[in-house]
Amino acid sequence: MSNVTAAMIMGAGLGLRMRPLTDERPKPLVTVGGKALIDHSIDRLVAAGVKLVVVNVHYKAEMLRAHLAKRHEVEIVFSDETDRLLDTGGGVVKAMPYFGDTSFFVINSDSIWVENSPALPAMLSQWDEKRMDGLLLLADMPTAIGYDAQGDFILRNDHHVVRARGNSGAAYAYPGVQIVHPRLFVGAPEGAFSTNIMWDRAIAAGTLFGSVLDGTWIHVGTPEAREEAEAALAALSAA
């Protein structure tokens, strides 16, 4: 089992597609299943043995800080992006001093799932930082609720991943959960940039891998998707 004990939760987005639910609160505080989205993420991370969580903040940052002040079972620190949003890659780079040279989780604050077997421990058991720069959680398309794209990645027999576009094979959705080694971001651009840039470099180097979710991922991107998520959670919990 890997000793990954730190994580970053991406909480700085504006949540524009979630309006009007985000008019009065940041997207991580929108509730699904009676719990704020970010609390779903923190609960999963704590259960997997994570001791430090870094949350980047921008929109309605003080509301998020106040909400997370109630969480005491894990150390939570903040990476402030109130002056400038740094996108998925730049946000991680800014928070990198908290992680040093150790591997860590990165998880989107709106990623929730119902699992048949624990997803994060499964990722930890697969993680090998000597040969991996990144390990992405992947969801089978039939188990991705509220996801209307054609798939993000294809998983090869050796667990390497390649982009779905331009390659043949069964496509998987990316639910917004990964383990990364700081190597993934060496030579990263300055300022705001997408992690996709670093993923493409890792794919070319053969250092990006995938771990398939044993369960159902629920994408919560719009108010309509939130209602669908509520119904799906209720149905899956009752099954």
C-alpha cells in the first residue's frame, strides 16, 4: 500500500454552469444527498488515510473557509487564488510547496460516486511512483451518470492510458480523481494552464496510467444534473 497521505481538492471554480445554485454559494458547497459536494470528497480522502488536504479557493472563498473550519479529522489548508484563477494545472503548481517531493491525490470538488469496492484504496494499491507520474481514476461509460461526452481516455492492457480521441478501443470517462507525483509538473508553464498539457506529455512518455472505478460515477455539473444525482444516489443507496 502506498503512503500517499496528502491531497488537493480543486475548489476555486466559478461554478457558472451550476447557476442559479451558485449565485449565493461556491460550487463545492452545493449539496447532494444532504451533504456539500466538498464533504463527499473529504470523507473519501479521510477514509483512505489522507492527513493533509489543500483546497484552492477563489469565488466566495470566505464561505468555503468557514464551512471547512468545522472539519477537524484532517488538516485543511488553503491555496488562495482570489486574485487570479490558475486553472487545473496552475492551481496545483501554486500549491506544490505543501507537498514537497511526495505524491498526492488531486480531486475535483464536484466528483462523487457510489462504489462497490473502495476506489481510493484501490488506486493506492496500484500506485507505483517509480514508474508512474500520474494515475487517473476512470469510469466505464455505462456507469457514468450525467456525463454526455464521448469518453476521455482509453485504457491499454498494461494500464497505460491514451486519449480516446484518435485511438481505437473502449473509452472511459475521467471523474476528476488522480494521484500525481510532482514530476508530472516539472517544466510546467507559468500562470494559468490546464493539467491536460502535462497529461499529454506523460502519455507520450508512457508514465500516465489508469485505475477503473468499481462503482458508479455521478457528474454534477448543472442544476439539472444535481437533480439527476439526487435521484441516482437515492436509487443506488436503496439497491
